[in-house]
Amino acid sequence: MSHMVKVEDFQITSLSALKRACARLGYEFRAGQKTARYWNGKQAQVDHAIAIPGTTWEIGVAEEQVNGRKTYSLQADFYGTEGKKMEQAVRQLRQYYAVELAKETARRKGYSVREQKLPNGSIKLVVGVGR
């Protein structure tokens, strides 16, 4: 029985922003790893993998073409106790990927970016003119 599923509501357009998000969270981005491990020792074919501390399972990163543009999707197994850890990891990746992508985009356009963590756990980005 396979539990590995594509995370449908999370499309990645910048692998560099995803790598920075992983680093911030203490996750290991495994570039070029062609399989991701999940339930009962099974493996899924992917292009890269993300190792999450405290679990033997991994999140797969699969390359796709969407409207002629290279994008990436995540694949994970959310089944059982280990799956809950994967689900939490994907939620955290969503937040930090969005932050890193926004910072990358702003800097590419010549803006300065300052990050501020708010008491409720959300992240505020202050974007300004110049570096």
C-alpha cells in the first residue's frame, strides 16, 4: 500500500529559495537524490529529497513542467506518526519558502529586505528602496 502523495497546493518555482528555507529549519536538502524514503521502507522516484531530523522518512522534490516552465512539487507520506512529522515539515516549508522567495524576488529587483518575527509566530518583511 502506498501513502506517498503529491502536495497539490504548493508549487515551487525557485529551488534556491527552497534550499534556504530548508537550511533555516534545520532540514537537509539532498540535491540529486533520486529516491525519497517513506512508509515501511518504500521509496518514491524524485529529483531531490529533504531529510527531516527525528524521522527516517523524507520529503521528495519532483521536477515538473507547468506551461513550459520548470517548477517543482513536494511528495510526502502523511500516514501515521512519522507522517504527522512530514505534514508539520511541509507546513513549515510553506511558510519559510514564501519568505525566502519574497526576499529573493525583492533583492533581484534592487530592493532591501528586513525580516521581523512577530509575537504570533508570523514573519513580516519590510521592503525598502536601495540596499
